[in-house]
Amino acid sequence: MNLNKKTAFKISLYNILRYSITIICIVMLIYKIATIDDWNTIANLFTNMSSQRLSLLAAAVLLLALNVLCEAYKWQIALYRLAKISFSLSFKSVLWGYTGAFITPNSLGEYPTRSLHLSNDCRARSVLLGFFSSAIQTAVISICGVIGLIFWLDCHYFYISQWILFGMPMLFVILIVAFLVRFRGIIAFFTKIGLHSLAKYTDILLLISRRQIIALIVVSILKFSVFSVQFLLILSFCGLNISWSNAMIDITVFYLFMTYIPLMNLFEVAVRSSVAIIVFGSYTETNTPIVFGSIIFWLLNFCMPTVIGLFVGCNPYKIVNKA
């Protein structure tokens, strides 16, 4: 009887948390949409569209699905040594994680929200594994962004030696190979210098295999590529004329800046638009395509999955135990 009461309490607490997040997300979505200005220009953007522009927008929407699938696969890979979850459950967890990400600074609530479908003894470790996979994604963005920044500065501001232009990519490749070879020692070092009270959670990192690391890197590169192409398609849809070669350089710089700018998701649209204007401003006389492109990208990649996640969230009765 006590066990049933305890289970009922946990389910009630889960539902309170879920509905609280849902209400907060709905309120914040309404606020963000209500504070968007110049709706007439946005409406004109969707009227009298040519088939070419329509195909650009359709391709961007399809890439959203591919992006979520990549993230679901990453989550499944990250949890492999901790809990065996189906791809379907991983997909739902990722969508539900958008709700937690929406209301926290720098999306810190994403992984704790995803872990709600796991048993209590797995949740802390799953959050740690989630941040570990996120760190790999950040490393991929940083490497591509630093390389892109060098070329971007060379194209727009001042000359940079060819040795630096081609030497930096080689240096990063060497660092990646070194990490793959010695990653267990690196993880063990950071585990030892951490707090002893956290050792029971951080020990899960030592169980990560080299194959998992490689898979996470490959999927992170694929996800970053999907994001980059999708942003380019949206900017082109909004009327920004930019070559693919310049776009790939500039988009890596854009994501580099966005990755390291601390922000509240409430103000992400304004920050994203401002950074985009700095990076892409030289390609247009007016900032309208850049601003609208940033808004559409935010609505498509953050708001849409958040809304879907509210209805596809994980079932509290389906709890996955340790592997």
C-alpha cells in the first residue's frame, strides 16, 4: 500500500511539473508572438510566393524533422551504457526536452526534462551524459566556427596568412585524434579533480566507449550541417542573396557567436537577429531579410518543436530502468 501511495505521489508530482511547464511555455509563446512587430511585412513574405521560394521553405521544414531525428539518435547513443531506450521513446524525449529548454537560461533545463522517463537512479547520470553529448556538439561548432572566423576575418576585415588559414584545420584534426586516443584518461582526470560527492554520477563517463564518442561526433557534425543548410535556405527564402561558399563560412561564425553568448530564451530572437545582422549585414542594404529570416528560423526550430513536445511528452507510467 505504501508503495502504491509513493508511486501515485511521484506520478502526481510528475503531472504537476509537466502541466506547470506546459502553462509557462504557452504563456511565453503567446508573449513572444504578440511582441513581434511589422506583421504586414511578414504576411507579404508569404503572399505571391514563387514555386522556387516555396520549395526553399518546404526544404527547411523537412530539415527540421531531420534535425530532431539526429538529436534523438544522439540521445539514444549517449544513454547506451546507462539505459536501453527505443528510438521512438528517444524521439519523444527530445521533443519533450524542448519544453524544459524553453523556460531556462541557455536551455539548461533540456536534459533534466528529457530524463523524466528514466528511473530515479538513472536521471542524474542521464543529465550528465546529455551535457557530455552537448559538449561534443559545442566542440564541433567551436572548431568549425573558429576556422570559419579566420576565413571570415580574412574576407571582410584584414589579410590572414595562408599558413594560418590551412594550419588551423590541421591543428584541430590532430586535437580530435588525440582526444579519441586518450579520452578515458582525460575523463578520469576531470573526474578525480571534481567533488568526491559527485563521483557516483561522473563514473558513468568512464564507461563511454570510443565507438560512442565517434558516433556522437559524426551525428553532431551532421546536425550542425543540417542547421547550417536550413538557415541558408530560410535566408534565401527571405530574399538574402549570398553564395553557398560565403554562407557556409558566415553561418559557422554566426553559430560560434550564438553558442557562447549567455542569454535568456525570452530574448533569443532579438539576440539572434542582432548577431545575424553583424555577420550577414554586408550582403544586403536592408536588414529586413536577416531579421525576418532569424525570426522564421527561431519559430521553426524552437517554437514548433516546443509546441509539438507539449502534446508528445513522455508517458509518466512508462519508466525505463538501468541497462
